Amino acid sequence: MLDLFIIFAYLLMVLAIGIYSRSREKSVRGFYFVDNKLNSSRLVLMATVFSSAVGAGTTFGLAQKAFCGDMSYSYGLLLAVIIDIIIVIYLVPRINVHRGVISLGEIMQKFYGTSGRVIMGLATMLISVGYLAAQINVSGYIFGYLTGMSNISGVLISYLVVITYTSFGGIRSIISTDILKFFFISCALPIIAIYGIGQIGGAEIFMANIPAEKYDLTQDDLIWRSIAMALSFSVMGLYPTYIQRILIALDLQKIQQAIYSKIAIYTIVIIVISFIGLIAEQLYSCTESKYVISALINEIIPTVVKGFVFAGLLASAMSTADSDLYVSSVSFTHDILAPFIKLQQDMLMRIAKIFNIILGLTSIFIASYFQNVVDLVIFMAGFWSPMVIVPFIAALYGITISERQFVITFIISLLCFELLEFCFSAKFIL
């Protein structure tokens, strides 16, 4: 009961911070833009970049894969860190030049007109909804396991909080709550690993019990599967919320330093999460994979500490959800709706808030179709990267084609993606 109280206290804390930190401006600027105190702080920028990157796919999803014996996901993410560094050096400066825009579609419009804006808006909305559904999926597991509630009930409780403060406060509320989420996530994961290794009998016994095929890259083509996963994760490097964080920073050097700090912490997080999955496999090998992390925490961590740890995992499930929800609603109103229906900015803001609520509730039902959150994230990345990110990066370097050619290539890419998804759907929807 005390653990449950701590989790609800965390949710109320997030809600209070989100509503209190909202901009006092009643104008459009108060909803879409961040003031200088937030977007000029290295700590705030690092926390918000980290929170927008570490979601349910990273925590629960990666732990599930390690628990099931597939370490290629862990190695793939570690290898993909190299791509993250390349992005910071070569792409972040070119993206940050466009800072001050409301939506990603506004950048694409500079290169490919209205068609580019609409396509970017549609793609941004769809991939963000996919990521959002992954976070929702995990929140349901957490509440369901701890309280005995149905997954839907748990999701509604946690995501009504997210929907409320994103609709009220916009981007400023999201970034303010990211600081709290960063703290909880950073504390929760090491605690699980420490208690788990202690339960096994110490680090030496834990490492000795890991079969060679789970870490030896020369066995069972693990190195090739890891490289394949690294390529899959690499194309996810420029996801919408990440680009949006780059655009809010006033100082290029500060956002680059913040991202380097995030990369260092993120690398440690990947290793810790992988260890948690391996710990769970040694202690609870007969447990269903989607519940194993919750079972591990419930069995080995004492009361009160358990509540904080569950709150930290809930923070990871909610950390990217608010950003994905916000980016989706903004993309719909400013990139899909605005080019065809002439409305005042105040009206667009109201529509974005209403769509925020509708989209949040819709994503709950989308989440029910995927059982493994990593598969859902990779599935959505397959849509986003080849169709949008490739021409986006090329445009940043001045390599463009005509607007008509861009539309044709997008349609062809979409048809190819649908064909591949149809042929290999069994690999994605488990």
C-alpha cells in the first residue's frame, strides 16, 4: 500500500510541476516556445534530451530482449552511439540554424514547399503516435502488476496526467517535468541492478552464470545480428522529439555539450538495463517476459524503495510520451491542417490542445496491438527513416530535388514499406 502511495504521489508531483511551470502568457508563444531560463541551461537541456530518448523501448523493451537471450539489441544500441556522436558533430549545427520554428514541417517547407510540409507533418505524427503507444503499453503493465488493475485502467490513470499538463502548459511544462523524470530514472535503474546482483550472490557469481553465447560476439552470428540491430537503431537517431529539442536551444555549443552528456549517461543506462534483463533471467526464468521486470522488483526490493523504483520505471514510460503527444498534435495542426485551412494562431493552438486529448486516448487502443515495445519502436522507425529522414538530411546539406519528384519518391517508399510490412509482419507483431 505504501509503495502504491509513492507511485500516486509521483504522478501528482508530475502533474503539479507541469501545471505550475506552464507559461503565464495567454498567447501562442506561451504554448509553443520556451523562455531563456530553460533553453539556455545545460542541465535542463541534457535532462530533456535524455528524457526524450529513454522511454519504454529502452528500459522494459531492452530488458525483455536480454531476458529472452537476445543480446544483439544491447550491442546494437551500444554501436549506435557512434552514429549519435556523428549526428551531434555534423547534423545538429545544421538543424539548430532553423531554431524558432513551431513544427518540423516548417523546415521541410523551405525545401519542398507545401507538399514537403504536409508529408513531414504526417510522418512526424505517425511515428510519434507509434512511440507514444509503446510508452502506454508499458504503463499498463506496471499498474496492472502492482495494483491488480486492468491494463486500460492503469494507462488511463497515468496518461490522464500526461494529457492534462501537455494540454495546459505545452512545451514549457514538458521540459520542466523532464528534470524530475531524469532524476527518478537515473536512480531507479542502478537500484534494481544492485539489489538483483545481491540476490544472486554478488557480481562474480552473476558474471559467471552468464552463458558465453549471450556475450561472445563470435558465437551464433551474434556480431552480424548486432550490426543489423545497430543499423536499425541508427536510423532512429533523428526522431521528431530529438529534432524538436535541438530547435529549442538558443546556444549551439550548449545543446551539443548537453547531448554529449546524454550520450555518456545513455551508454551506462544501456549496460545497466541489459544487466537487469540478465539478472531477471537468472532469478525468474519461468516468468512471462513482459512481466519479468515488475516481478523482479516486487520480489527483491523492499517496501518504500520499491515504490520509488516503480515510480522511476513509470517515469521512463512517460518520459517520451508527453513529447510525442505534443509533437503529434503540433504537426497535425501546423503541418497538415494549417496549409489548407486559414486559421489564426490562437485557434490553431486551441485545436492542438483538443487534438492532444483525442490523440492520447486513441494511442491507448493502438498500444493493444503490439506485445513487445522494442518491435513497435523499430516498426515505426522503418516508416520514418527512409521516407522522411533521408531527404531531410540531404536537404540540410543543400541536396534537393523538385517538389514533384519528392512526392513521387515518398509514395514509392510508402508502397515499398507497406509491401515489406505485409510480407514480414509476423516478425514485428508478436
